[in-house]
Amino acid sequence: MPTGEAAGTAELLDPGGRTKSSSPRQIPVVSVVTEDESEQVEGKTEKQGVLKPMDLNRVIKLLEETDEENKNDLEDKQLKCVKKLVQCYQNGLPLRDLAQMFKILNLCSGKIEKQPPFVHCACDVLKLCGLPFLKKKASDEITYAEDTANSIALLGDLMKIPSSELRIQICKCIVDFYHAEPKKHITGYQQVSSSYKIHMAEVGGLAKTMVQSMALLENQLVEKLWVLKALQHLSTSEVNCTFMTKAQAASGICAHLNDPDPSGQLLFRSSEILWNLLEKSSKEEIIQQLSNLECLLTLKEVFKNLFMRGFSHYDRQLRNDILVITTIIAQNPGAPMIESGFSQDLILFATFSEVKSQNPLVKGLKLTNSYEDFELKKLLFNIIVILCKDLATTQLLVQGKIILALFTYVKKPEKHKIVEWSAAQHEELQLHAIATLSSVAPLLVEEYVLCQGNARVLAFLEWCESEDPFMSQGNSFHGTGGRGNKFAQMRYTLRLLRAMVSLEEEGSINQDLCEKGLIQQLIGIFKNTISKHSENEEAIVLEIQSDILLILSGLCEHQVSRKETFGTEGVNIILHIMRTDPKKLHSGLGYNVLLFSTLDSIWCCILGCYPSEDYFLEKEGIFLLLDLLALNHKKFCNLILGIMVEFCDNPKTAAHVNAWRGKKEQTAASLLIKLWRREERELGVRRDKNGRIVDTKKPLLTSFQEEQKVMPLPANCPTVAVMDVAENVRAKIYAVLGKLDFENLPGLSAEDFVTLCIIHRYLDFKIGEIWNEIYEEIKLEKLRPVSADAKILEAITTASENIGKMVVSLQSEMIESQARQDVQNEQKAYSKIQATHKQRELANKSWENFLARTSNAKTLKKAKRLQEKAIESSRYNERPQNAIFHRTDIKGLNTTVASGPVVTVESTPARITGGPLADTDMALKKLPIRGGALQRVKAARTAEEPKKSNPK
């Protein structure tokens, strides 16, 4: 090996993959003044440098000269000139001289093939290119950007020159871009940052030419390793990775992964470059480049070699990296994983620890509990999930006994058993295996049944529910939320059951699960999760509850006997969830998913079973459904209304619906009509400001339907008008209100009645809309119906339009009636206000008169006279004979108000016959009144009594 190659190999073998020298690089500082003074300046390394460049044009002109007669002398002169040039620029290259320096480099490189001594000159110039560039002005970076980019791009073109030493030096120069060592300050210059050189390499497209140079190095290992080292550094940039991708770097590098290399650097650097390409460029493009038979065969051989013969920490890490790259490639359905035999080997490696195999590839192999082997096991489980997406892999999975291997983890921990993994590792592998089963088992139902999958899963689920002490670590992704409990194991077990139940395999799966008591077991687990969990476990518990309800829905759908088994206990847990605080729906913990599962279980586990329906109604389930509907969550409305339609078949439902009241005493009918209006606004249905129909020919037409042109479709394809029925909630609202008979709906406003007119005629309008589509299709097809059909078609469209006009007329009548009613109500309110003001004025006037009487004696006397006059005028003018009249006022009392609540009325004397009180006891009673005018009347009577008894 040449001296340059030996040195290059030594530098490549450093552990980190980067060039590391044994001692720090010396930085000589040379003051270039004149040729005579150069000897005096040598050795003054401690002083500041002064850079006075040579005349580069003169050097270029010298290198371009040719003299066949004095060839040796000219060559010596050229070599001496370049050597002096290198010494002159040993502290760095100014940006302004860069283009000329690279021209000199190009001239030197061009002479190498015929004049080998020039290789050393070219390498010396390349060493200068690895030093930091210098700028005299801050603007130099922008001014000379194009020259710099073109100059650096020339490095890739120089790789075509068949010189090992030159190629290695070019790669070293590129690596130095990323590890530039700072130089001492040069008077009048500043060093350009290393990021500038890296950016210029990106602009010049150096990475692309370096990839293309790989084709020139088929059997030259040292040069190839240096090129890979340079590409490893270049691939840290997204721009360079894009150039490398265009040059097909991924497939070119991957195809040579297994080339002979005693140092192991080729595999390491190649895998690093592939990683960078996957991360920093178009992942899809890289996968496409690697998805060929040649690359996969190479990856397979490399992985097998590392798997069977790699014992060092480094080899195991590299093995896992290759497996991750393979996993990414396997995601491409077009990758020939089966044709290359890689899938079969991967399945074997994934199962050989659990299932005994006679395959020589795994004979004597054993995984340790090291971190790398543990990661390998998880990566193998992961790639099994990806491989099973290709149905052609199914037979390989059966042959590899993958179900049996995975089921070895689905069992409770056994005490005092020696296992190859630690407790935390075994727990993580157990969860990963169950998660893998959820993807693989639905594809291999026969294998699942042969392994007694139902019995194993239910036994493990029973252990998850039991009180056996188990301290879960909960460290892994799959163990999230399961620290210190068995919730993680329960979650993945339920996911496996959900996947199997969703297959609807009645004979081999669902029936067997029900016979083993799964329905009652799940209800019991659900009850336990309600009472036994902390706030930290809330998210995982909600996921468990959602899966339980989905499994129950899958088991009970279309099976009345299982719905009866679900029974009142199942209804109670559903009602419990429906009573959840609506604010939690926005918590992000999974209450939305749980509510979806709950609504699905109402549909599948309650509807169709009359005892369960009656119990649900009895426990105010319809009220809870309407409460959810009133929350106005669009994603729930469709499902809730579908349940309402089905429930309305039960004759007891209507009373519950009509009895419900929401906020502000809102009724169910008003809520449904409000939802209808909101739906039409979102669909862009044309209505006027009062909610009336605008287009009587197409009263239900949405904005989407207007945009979609009518086009002929096959008979088995639904038209836009038919699809509209399923895509919004209007049909369901119509069905619910229809089952409430559209009559005597409580709590509706005039606006609601206007909308109700449209809802009532929804079916008629929809039929007319479909006939209009038929008519339009006939016109598009340029068909002419027979006269009888034409008359019928015209009659149908006319009838539909007449219905629209009739509804518009009815709506207008309702709106006018409401307007009149509003005017009347306004007048009544105004009259009430008027009366209130008038009464207030009278009260104020009365108060003013009262104040005047109390403060002015004349006013009081005048008021008294008016009062007496009024009293007198109210009496009869003609007095009956023999009648005795009693005074109703008190003489001498100067007041105009009643003097008190008690009025003394004198009885008719006993001597007068015919008096009404003459013969009663009341005639003898006298009131005990003392003083005042009544006292004088009483005294006069007492004086008259002796005269009557003694006439003498």
C-alpha cells in the first residue's frame, strides 16, 4: 500500500469515525514581505502575520506554459513556484483569491497523469483549501459567494482524476470544512466562519458529485472509506441530502454494505449516511430507492452476519440500526421482502427463543438480557406487525408459529421461575407481545383457535382483575399509566379481545366468549374501574371502559339473548356514564371516546330488547339523551338522533320526550327544530329572513347540491339527493317529529311553527327533488319519454311545486298572524303603561290636595263644604212616610276624611211600630261611647225617660 493510503487508513480507524491527530496542529505565522526577507521571517511564530499574496495571474500563466525542449526545467520552475505559493498562503486563502487558487489547483491536477510530481503540489493546495478562508471586508462573503460555491464544487469534479492520494486529500479537505481549527489573526483580514464554507458547499452541489464519484471506486477500499466519511459529514445538511437523493445515493450505498472491509468502517459510515438521508430528505423517495431486491438481499446478509456473529456492543447497536432501516423499508407494500427471503428470516429470529426450531441459522443462538438484545426483541415484534399488513406473509407467519410464540407471554408471572429477562424487561415484552397479537391474531383465526386463544386471554384478563400483588414498572410506551397496577395489561388484553370480536366470527370466537361468561366478566370489570382508580389513572381507565363497551356492543349486536344477559346491570353502567359532567368532554382525557362507545352500546345492547328499553326509559335515559343533544356537539348529534328514532318505536317514549325540559324550559320539539335550522344554515339551504322557502321547486336544495351538476349514474349508485339523506340529520329529525305526530307539540314559537311546516313536508319535498333529478338526467341523455310518462312526470313535478307554494302560503299566514298578535300584545302593554302613569298622576294630585287641606284652613273649609254637598246630593229627595233618618256625620268635626272605622247608628225607638229592630235584643244594646257629640245625645235621652214614666 502506498504511504498516502496507509496514512489515510490509519486516520479512518479512529473510534468516533472522525480524524483525530495525536497532537494539536501547529499554526505557523509567516510574514510574507519579499523573497529576500522570507528567511528572516521564518521562526517568528509568536508575532502577528502579515499577508502579502503573490501575483496569481503570473503563477497561472506559468502553469499554462509548455516547452517540449526544456520540459524538465519548466517543470522544476512550476513546482518551485507552486511550493512558494503554498508557503505564502499557509495561514489561509482570501476569498478574493479563491477562484484563481482553484484554477491553479485544477491546472496542477490536470498534470498529474503525465507529471506525477504535481500530485504533491495539488495536495498541498488542497490542504490550504481546508484552512479557514479569509475576508478583508464584511461584504466579501456576499461579493465572492458565487466564486466560492463554484470553486468548492470543483472538488467533486477532481475526484475523476485517477490518483489515490489526490482523492484522499480532497475528502480530508471536505471533512476539514466541519472541523476547521482557528488560526491566529492576520493583519488586515478576518476568518470566515466554518458555516459559510459548509453553506457554499451546499450551494455548489458538492454532495451530488461526491456520490457520483463512488462509481469510480469499486475496488478501492481506502478511497471509498474516505468518500463515505466525507459524505457522512455532508449528509448532516438537508440541502446536501436532497442532492444525494437525486444522485441515487441510498441505493448505491446500500448495495455495497456487505463489501469486504476488515475495519468495519464501511458498514458503520454507510448506515449513518442512510439514517441521515431518511431523516433529512424525502423519506418516501429513499424508501423507494431501497425497495429493490439487490438492496434487501444485501441488508439481509448484513443483518444475519451481525445477528449470528456480532458479539460486541458496537456490533449489536449496528445490527439494531440495520433492523430499524429494514422496518422503514418494509412499510412500502412494493418492497420485495418475501421474494428476498428476509421476511422468513425475520419471523424465525423473532420466535426462536419461544418456539424450538431446527433451523441452522438459530442453532445455539441465545439472546442475553443486555439492552441491545432487549431492543432487538422489541424491534422484531414491531416488524412482525408491519409484515402482517401484507396478506402474502400470512403463510410465513403460520409456518413460523408466531401466534404460539406470542401467547407464551400472555400469562401471569410465575414465581421462582428463572427467566432470561429482568422483571421490567419481561413486563415490557409481555405488553408488546399482546399488542402484536392484536394485529396478527385477526389474520390467523385458525391458529388462534388451535392455541385456545379465548381461554388464554380470559384467564389472563381474570388475573388482571384479581387482587394478586403485582408491582408494575410502567416504564415503557405500552406501560403508560400502569405503574403499580395491572391497568396496562388489562388495556392491551381488552384491545386484543376487541380486535377478535370485531371479526364477527360467531362460531369460533364470539359464541365461545359468551359461553365462557365474558359479558358478565366485562360488566364486573367496568364496575370495579368506576370505584377503584385515582386521578392519575383516569386516562387509562377511560380507555379501558371504552374498549369494554365496544366489546359488549360487538357481542350483543343482533343477538337478543345476549342483550338480555347485558340486562339492567349493563343499563346502569351506561346511565352512569351519561350522567358525567359535560365539562369533562373538553378535558382531553378520553371522555369523548367513552361517550361514543356508550352511544354505540345503547344502539347495540339495549335497542331491540324491550325489558332493557323499558328500564332505560324508567331511569330517565331519554332525558339524558336529550340533555346530551342539547349540548349542541355536532359529532354526537347524528348518533343520538338515530338512537332517538329507534327508541320512538317504543310507545312509552313519546311521553318521556314531551315531558323533557331543558334550559329556559326548552322542549324537545323546540330543540329538534332548532337543530334543523342550524343544519340548514350549515348546508347553505336558501331561506328568507323569516325562515320561509325561497325556491318552491327545490325547497331542500343545499349549496353543495347546487355546485354539483346532475350527471347520469348507474342504477346501483345513489344520486346526490339520495346521499343527502344520510349525510345530514334532517331525515332523522323528520322521523322523530313524525313519530311524535307533529301535533300538540309543546313550547313552540312562531318561528318554530314556520320551520315545522317545512319539516312536516320533508318527505314530499325529497321525493320531488329525486324526480327532478330523474327529469334532468333524461334531458342530459337526450331521451324523450312517451307521452303518458311525460304527462306523469310533469304532474309529479307540478304537484311537488304546488306543495311548496302551499307551505309558503301557510308560512306567510303564520308570520302575518304572529305579526298581528305582536301588535296586539304591544298595544296591551302600552295601555297598561298608560294606565299606570294615569294612576300615578291621580295619586300625586290626591296627595297635593291633601297637603293643601292640611296647610290652608280656607281650602279645608271649602273641601268640607264640597264634601257635605256631595253627601247631600247623594241622598233621596223624597222621604218615605213614618221613616226615621239618622245622621251619618258628626257635627262640628272639621275634617274631610273618615274619622274612624267605627260608626254608631241609633236604633229605631220601641214606640214606633214597624221598626225593623224593635223586637230584637239589639234594640236594648248601647255602645259604651263617652264624650263628644254622642255623649250629649245620650244625656238628652236620659232626661226624657222620667217624663215618659210619670206623665204628671
